[in-house]
Amino acid sequence: MIKGYVHSIQTLGTLDGPGVRFVVFTQGCNLRCSCCHNPDTWNYNDRTQFAPEEIVKRVKRYKEYFGDEGGITFSGGEPLLQADFVYETFRLCHLEGINTCLDTSGSVLNDSVVKLLGETDVVLLDVKYTSDDLYKKHVGCDMDRVLRFLDVLQERNIKTIIRQVVIPTVNDYEENFLKLKELVDRYTVVQKVELLPFKNICTTKYDMLNIDFPFRDIPLPKESDMQKYQNMVKNTLPK
């Protein structure tokens, strides 16, 4: 029986894809992003295992709240590391008429992931930087991995929402946003770009885990700056 490692579950999420969503945060991540808010999801140990049927049984309780756009979202950690588990959960959800969404870094691509995408309605793809150097320094993989994943989303015509966390002094410069706009304009599956402000509320988690938070001293972005940056990429909307 397939089982997956789950860190936590949020029953009525509104920030993890279209509409109201049942969000499953998986345990385990292959990356070590400098801005990561959930270092407690990195390793598999000390977490609960669920069968796909158990997840779907829980999701069905909230189906009436989903409306036309809502459904289930798998986030992480990195859900692509447990592609077979997520695939089976999504397959069962589709049998119940429940929309499926994948929140991912796009850093894993194999046969199991491609199979999973066949049961995925929406992808939230985190394009963390537009520079390969920044990817290698602050993420732990090269940017080409993410672009290959985006190519597959285009080939399979999967609705995609691009997300990027705006980190002052790291990626909050005009060239980054213009390159991001240029990048997503090449992909017709990209529905929109969401820029998210960097936050440091995760600092206490790092302290509890006795892990250094690399971006501890980075300032928070100003709301006026966030609007300016969003304007730089807004011409990607609508398609």
C-alpha cells in the first residue's frame, strides 16, 4: 500500500491555489533555500504517514466549501519527492470531482512526476530567481531544472501560476522582474505571476531547530515597492 509522509494539513486554505483548498504539506525536501519558511519539513523523520484513501476521506468533508475553483493542494517540503503518493491521491480526488493543485519548486522531473502531472489540474511553480548563480547559491540546484519542468507543463497544457518571493537586497532589482516577465511571456500555460513579500517570521523555527537562518537580517519589502514590482510583470495578464 502506498503511503506518504505528511508534515501537516490545513483544511480551508485560501493562499495555496485558486479558491478554498484543502492543503497537504508533505515532509521532505531536496533543496535548502536560504529563504525557506519551513525548515521543519526538510527531513522525513518523526512525521505521520497517510494512505491516499485517508487523505481523500478527509478532503471530502470539505468539498462543499470548494466552490467552482477550490480543491486539494499538495505543498511541502517538496511533494514531487513523493510523486506516487500524490498521484494516487489526485487520481482518487478526480473520481470525486475534486480539483487538484501542485505547489512545487519544479526541481524534480522523472517518470513518476510526469505521471503525476497527468492528474494535476493546476501547478503553482516557484521560480525563485531569474539568475542561475542565485539558484546555485541560495537554492541548491540550477535554474535549468526548473525551466525543463516548465517546458513539460507547457507541453501538457497544464494551467500554471508562477510565484516568486521578493527578497530585498537579493532579487528586488528591475532586471530580475523584467527577465521574469520575458520568461513567462514565452509560456501560454502561465495564467499569472504572483509576487510574494519576503517574511522573517520563521526565525523562531530556525532557533528552535538550532539552524542558522541565512536571511535573518534581511529587511522586509515595502508595500509600495511590491506594487511597483508587480506592475513590472502585470502585462503577462490576461492571456
